[in-house]
Amino acid sequence: MLNQYTTRLLRSYQQNYNIRAIENHHLPLVATADLEMRNSRYMLSKKAIIWSLEAYEYCYIFQVDNLSADICKNCLDFIAEDGFNKVKPNSEHMVSYITGIFLCKNYNEQAITILTKYKKRKSFKFSFHGWAELCTVLVKINSNEQLEFFSNKAGKVNIKELKKILCKQ
């Protein structure tokens, strides 16, 4: 049942994200999905750039039957370390979102507390070179295929999109 939702999620990300399947024996990481977006304006020639912005999202998709506090903490530590290492700030960098998506059947109350309270944000050169923020989302799939969503404050914007992707038949 979890595989069905993971496949649905990855299929919807396939068009815009660079997806890599992962086999990590220490973590329940299934795949990563990276999005790179660049916008710019120029005058007359592409060499005469008026402004340009770069935005990135690095998604880590985890699939686990029973999410415990230890697994949750280990995964969040991995996301923070790996995700913030991917961020390369420069004068055109605006924002990088590092998103952890957890798909599970059951969870521990401590894991929910850790996940919803987790907060990590970093600004670069007083935000003149952008910032990076870690978002977390947990999707609990009940036996009757009803979904429950939990997130930290930064991850609340992802819930609406995940509902569209995972709740459609």
C-alpha cells in the first residue's frame, strides 16, 4: 500500500524534478527529487541581464511502516546535513527548500513531536545571497486508505499540493 502512494508521488514529480532512486540500508530513504528553477529579465540581448533569481528544492522521500522517534531523528539529521551541503549561495540565489516527506502506516507520538517542532533555517550574507529552510511533512496512510497529514511550520505549504497528488484516484 505504501508503494502505491510513493509511486504516485514520484510520478507527479517526474515532469519537473530530477528523481534518483536511493537504496540506503541505514535509512528508509526511497528517492530524492531535485528542482532547479531560474528566472531572469534582460534588455535587448541575453547578455544585458537586468535581474535573475535562482530557486531550488531538494526533496527526500522516506517510506517506513512504523516511524519511531529514533528513525525520525536520524532521517532529519541526514536531510539537514545533506540538504544544506547542496545549497550553493551566490548573488542570484533566492531560496532553497529542503523537504523531507515521510510516508508511513504508523507513527510514534514522539516522532510526530520531533517532526512538527523541527526548525532549521539558514540565511546567507544577511539574506542578500538568499536563504535555505528545512520543511517536513508526514503522511500517515490508514488501513482504509484515509490520509492524515502533519508538518512543521515551514512544511505547511506542501500539504495542499500533497493532498492533490495523493488523494486523487
